[in-house]
Amino acid sequence: MFKKFLWLEWKAFTRASAFSTNLVIKIILGIFAVFYGIGFLFLGVAAYFGIKEELHLDPLVVINKYLIYYLLADLAIRAILQKIPVINIRPLLALPIKRKTIVNFAMGKTLVSFFNLIHIFFFVPFSITLLVQGYDPLGVICWWLGIWLLIYINNLINLLINDNDFVFVIFISILGGLGVLHYYSYFDITLVTGGFYQGLYNTYYIVLIPTAVFAGLWLYTHRFFTQKLYLDTGLKGKTEIAQTQDFTWLNRFGSMSTFLKNDLKLILRNKRSKTSVMMSFLFIFYGLLFYTGSIEMYDNQPMKMFASIFVSGGFLLTFGQFVPSWDSAYYPLMMSQNIPYRDYIASKWWLMVIGTAISAVICSFYLYFGLDIYLMILAGAVFNIGVNSLLVLLGGAFLKTPVDLASGKQAFGDKKAFNIKTFLISLPKMLLPMGLYVLGASLISPLAGYLLVAAVGLIGIALRNVAFRAIEKIYKSEKYSTLAAYKQKG
């Protein structure tokens, strides 16, 4: 039966309307996977000798000490990016196939996902290095098996918390909170967890603990999905108290107010849009990796300008990238009405302007790192408003991926959203402000670099009406292909 499932997966891939695009995506993802694998492979060997020669400590003890953060980060990344195949089994429920078989196949697919296999490239060479350096072979094997079981436990936990934003926020908060407490020496969780991970090597039978946890979690997860595997599962919606928001204060925007009200209601009422807004808020703190000087490769002015685009443009990059896909559920109805494209595009632009302006105000706490840092953020905000917002709208004309508003997954994007046109349009969003800053700073001064970036943004704001007309023509030319794409399911 599993061979039949794999055959169906292959047919679904090769017969898809976007087969060529999906093939290119898989090739590109494969190339990235190879590069990541090589990087992890090198790190697995270099970690041992780096710790041994530079820190003069036992590499296994050091790795075990910080392994808790590695596993928590892995779980957080899975919650954001890992696609769960369990959601693709509804067509099988109408066939004479046992539910247990379907669940086994769906859960088995996750075991061979990239998010599990990538860890092989670090832990296998590191374990081999331990054996070569004379560590106890049986201890190394038990340690490796224990770590691998913990990674698969993360995989099962991610299956259970799939689409649960609240649990995801809890894990992110735990990871950040433990890191802060450790950094300021209030509480060091590694003193507790490090001993357990080291025990996997020193005391062989401790590996039975993750083995038992994995087995119990597998049985619970299997039973959980088997009991919910019915055609009518999830068809009945939740009963909630209806609330209405008029947003009358938006009437000052004239005919655009209808679209602005619709977008605000969409953000407040749907899981996917709420997740994107939450992710855009997290982007604000992305600058801490760059402005604190804690990472040497980021401690330079061009990279700080790169970060400034992110911290002020989180909403633009997460929510804005799916214009007009947010309206895919009722886009055919909109296109059947006498709706001016110009007002529709302008309303999206104003929404991104408001989001960017709010982010720039919140980012004022970066004044702690110096006035020049905040000036750089403000310059990035102006560039986002004047240039990147228009590029996002332009890219939306070629983005024909419908958005499931009821799902909170893939807040950062969807693999189907890739095509060469949107990729080329995305390049100037980051590279252009970095180039402008380097040009101004090298010719005159760093302040001139900020001003040059902001000046280009102001030019974009001044010419936005010209840009709107050009973008409107492209939207009209892509109208019917967009409508056809939104009608496709799966």
C-alpha cells in the first residue's frame, strides 16, 4: 500500500499545472540542501577540534551543555517552516483503505523530511570523530541514538502543535527567556539538561528514557490522528460571539476606505493573517543580531543597513508579499464588480505604509545603540515606503498562490509562490539600499549614505502615482491567469 501512496504522490507532482515551476523549486531547494549539508558536515568535524584546541575543554561535554538550545531552536524552526503532510490525506478517506495505514504513511513521511535528515550531517561526523579520538564506542552509540530520538520527538511534537499559534509562541518565549536568564546568570538550565545528555554517554541505560518517550509519543500521536480521521472532521466551525467593526475613521480615505476596512477585518479575523502580523512584530528584534556587535560577520555598516530594511519592513515583507493572494477566496467576486484597480492597489500601499510607520516608531528603542543606528532604521523605513512597497505590489501581479486564511502555517511564504519574475523583483529590496549606502558612505560620509537611501525612498513616494498606473496595467494583463490559478486546489 505504501508503494501505491508513493505512486500517487509522484502522479500528483508530475501532473500538477505548475509542474515546471515545482521542478525548478525542488532543484533549487536540493542545491540549498546540499550546501547546508556540506556546512553541517564541516561543522560536525570542526566543532570537535575547535572546542578542543581553542577552549581546551571536552568537546562532548560542551556540546551536551548547549544541546537544549539546539533542540528548542529546532522545534521553533519546525513550527514555522515544516509542512505537515497529514493535511493532504482527505481524498484517501473515500477509498477502502484502513485509517491506520493512512496515518502510518503520513507520519512516516515526516520521519524522512529535510528537517530530520539535516541533523545527520552534524551528529554523524561528530560521532565518528569521537570514535577516532578514542571515546567509548558503546557510549558514543548510545549518545547518538539518544540525540536522534530527541530529534524525532521534536518531529512528533510539531505534528501535535501543528497550526497552534499559542503553543508556538510559548516555545519561542521559553527559548528566548532561557537564553536571557542564562546570559545574565540568573538561571542556567544547561546545568540540568547538560547532565542528562552527558548521561546518555556515561550511563548506557539512560538511552531507554528517550526511547520510551518516543514510543509513547508515537502511539499517542498515531491514536490522536486516527481518531480524528473522518471526512466530516473539522467541517463544523466553532461557535463564537459575532463582533462587528465599522472602522468609520477610515472614511476619510474616500473610495479606498472600503478596501482598507476589508483588510483590517481580514487581519483581525483570520489565523493566517494574524500569524503574519505576529511574525512581522518579531522582525523588529532581528536587528539585535546586527546592532549589538555580537556576531562578527554582521558587525559592519552595509549589513546593518540590510537589517534596517527588515526591522522596519517586517509587515511589508510578511503581509505585503501576499497581495493580492489574501483576497484569493473572493477575488473572482471582486473582479466581477465595478471595482477600480487603482483604488485597490492604493489601499494596499497605504496599509503597508501604516505598518512600516508603526514599526519605525516601535524601533525607537534602538536609540540605546546610538543615534546613527536609529537614523539608519528611519532611512530604511522611508526606502520601504517609497520603493519596496511598490516592488511588493509589482511582485503581487505575478504571485498566483491562493492563501488559506484558516491556516496559520507558512507565515513567511509558500514554495508555490516562487517564480523567476518575483525572484528578480525581490532582489532590489535588499541589495539596492545596501548599494546606495555604500555609495554615499564611501564618497562622502555615513550620514550621506543614510540620506541617499532615504532620498531614493522619497523619490519613490513622489512618483507613486506613476508607479500605480504601471502596476495597474500589469494587474489587468494578469487578471484572467490569476483568476484561473486561484480556482485550483491543492
